[in-house]
Amino acid sequence: MKRTLPFAIAGVAGYLVDAGVLSLVFGLLGPVWGRVLSWSCAVTATWLINRNFAFSDRAARQGKRRELGRYGLAMIPGAMVNWLAYGGAMAVLPALDWRPALAVAAGSLAGLGVNLVAAHKLVFRGDR
């Protein structure tokens, strides 16, 4: 699939946003609410990247807000897989400074395939 590499690159950028925001707010919001905020920021970043690169030929020309809403909803199944892996990693990794970033990486990798299929089938469908 020609979209896999650009989607994966967007995923790396999303990981950097996710882990970066989480590292900034972890002490204040904790591992759950901090992750809610960081995941939301990462979803917005990956939507922007994916609509301009991986799915540029199928991105909505109008209704970008609606497309972002569809993207956020379509990412929920992948988020569930992501959060299960994140929680598992947080539970088993030693409590060191790098634990949240590594747990986010585990979650991101776990949800990648689900998110690719959801983006392709549910969000970036071309103008209809």
C-alpha cells in the first residue's frame, strides 16, 4: 500500500507530539489525564500530516472540520489498542524518567495498523 510509509512517518511525528506533550504535563496531570491531552494533540498533528501527505489525493477539499471529527472518531479503535499497550507498559516498566515515553511508543506501535485501516476506509474517502 503506497500510503503505509507516509502514514508511518506521520505516526512518528504523532509519537513525538504525544510523548513530548505527555512529558510536559505528566507531573501536573498524571499518566491518565496527561495522556488524554497528549493523545488529543497527537491526533490533531497526525490528521494534518496525513491529509497533506499520505492521503492528499483523498483529503476533503471542503469540510475540514468534519473530516477532523471523522478522523478523531475513526482513531478510537486504534486508541483502545494503543491505551491497552500503554497501560501494560506503564505497569511493567520500571518507574524511571523514560517510562512514559517508552509506554507511548509501545501504544503507538500497537495501534498503527488499526489506525491506518480506519483512516483509509473511514476518513480519507475523497470528495463524495
